[in-house]
Amino acid sequence: GQDPRAYFTSRKGDVANALLSITDERGRKSDQKMLVKVYSKLRPTAVQHIGEAIPGLADLIVKHAS
């Protein structure tokens, strides 16, 4: 099998977007339009930050899966 760190790292954008999809859904249901607007502006930065954290997340998964 492929190294989990390499696998997750190669798909870091997909993983970040999947994680943020939870918040996206909450935003769609929210009545707090100002918060949704701020979230929308910050979301691209969040994708980047989460993507940068993916190798560490993969290491954590491997550590606890053993």
C-alpha cells in the first residue's frame, strides 16, 4: 500500500475541502449572514492552512492506527 503521509499530502486540497464541507453546510443553514460572509472570505485561507497541516494529521493517523 501507499504511504499514508504521501497519500494524504498528495490529496491535501481534497482533504481540506472535505473537512470544511461540514462548516460550509452549517453556513448554508445559518441565519447569521455577517458570519457567513466573513467565513466565505476566510475559507480560501483555511484551505491553505489545513492543507499545510495534512502531513502532520497523516502522521497522527498512522501513529494511532498501529
